[in-house]
Amino acid sequence: MTTTERSGIESRLPDPLQFFPELGEIAGAMVKASRNGSVPQSTVGLVQLRAGQVVGSTYHTVRQADLLRKAGESEERITAVASWHDAPFFTAAERVALELVEAVLTPNHLAERVPDELFARAAAHYDDKALWTLVLAISQICFFIPVGLIAKPIPGMPVGKNYSR
């Protein structure tokens, strides 16, 4: 029995697939698009973990960290995503991808969220297909952020078992 099961945590809403079975196909297509090989899966996972952290979604943070562990990422890299700015564990390409997701998800009332300078740095590391892959990876996690924040699936539970109602 997991800690989550013992603690009696419940989701706010039931599994959406019972109402919208096509969500499985949508989610699958989004995953397939972000796994086209133009960006390392580790980078996609790190970006999606950072997205969960930025928006304060325990569900997404736990899920993405678990997926990264299962893919063989080190605990140092997973843990350091929260403080990637000064952590020594990331490549320049990973850093710009992490900066990009932060820029997309962090309001900036004084300037454009993704300024030309940031885009230029990203374009120096990624070709057009890879940039689109990063856009899709960020879009994928953004598609599910309202699920994590509103429906509150149970953190740490496998998909399909993460709803209590």
C-alpha cells in the first residue's frame, strides 16, 4: 500500500475518461508527438517536471519525477530542476528548454513572455522540428495542468487508478 493510499487522499472529480473516452487518444497523440526523437526524452521530462513545479501541481510534479526516475534520470538532476539556474547538472540546451517553459508559464506584465533573445538562444540549440517539439511538450503538460489543479488526481498513483470517485 502506498503512502497516498494510507493517507486517504481523494480526487475532487472522477476519472474524466468515463465522460470523455476520446481523451485517451488525445493524450496518446500528444505523447507520440513529443517523442519524435528531435528532443531527448530526458529534456521533455525535465521541462514537464519544471512546468508542474512552476504552476504548483503536486500531481504533475510527482508524476513527472516518477517518469524521469523510471527513465533512469539521477536523483540529483530530478531534484535540481527546482533550482536549475545554478545547478551544475544540466546542459546548455536543457537550460534553455527549462528557461523556455518558465517563460511560457510565468506572467510578465513588463515584457513579452518569450522575448526574441530567449527564442534566439533556443534556436541556437534546437532546429525547427525540435523547437516545435518543445512547444508541443509544453502544450502537452499545459493541456493537463487544469486537470491537476482542479480535479486533483491522486499524486503517486498510476494513471487509471489516480481518481477516487
